Amino acid sequence: METKIKILQVMKWIYFITISIFIFGFWFIIQYKWSLYVMVGFLVVVLVLYFTIHLLRSKIYVYTCPKCQHQFQISIGKDITSYNAQIGGKVLVCPKCGVKEVMKAKPKDDK
Ligand SMILES: [Zn+2]
């Protein structure tokens, strides 16, 4: 599990760098008339990274309900759409008792 978190961190960096290059690349595209394919290529990379990061997150982390202590995982869709209340915390609805609360993420095997 430790390695997966490392992979996730590395991927986040690659994602950040790719977006930076992409923004910087816009200038080059306008200035030097880069082909549209370069732009589309970047977009595809960004999208793939974005989904992979969220997929990894949904696989690695579990959330604990503060009310009933029920532990649960969320789907990739939920990971993308749910509101990030704080670093490592999301506003989620407990699947067991239905309470809506800020829940902290923690790695699955960390007990
Ligand atoms: Zn609950």
C-alpha cells in the first residue's frame, strides 16, 4: 500500500507538470503554429492522468464515518464529484447510517 501512495504522489507531480507545460505550450502553439495534434495529445495525457489519479485514490483510500465508525470506499465517480472540504477530507454520505459529514481519507491497510 505504501508504494501505491508513492505512485499516486508521483502521478500528481506528473499531472501538475503536464498542465504547466500545457499552459506554457499554448504560447508556443500561437507563436510557432504548433499543430493541433500536439494540443490534443496534451489534453489526452492530462485527461488520462486525471482519471488515473482519481481511480488510484478511490482504490487506496477508505473513509470512516464519524457517527457509526463504518469504513467504506468510494467509487472513482464519487471521488471526482464529491466536495473536498479539506486536505484529505471529503464531504460524504455514509452508506450505512446516511449521515452527511466531512470524512477523512486514510490508506486502506493503515489500521
Ligand atoms: Zn455512518
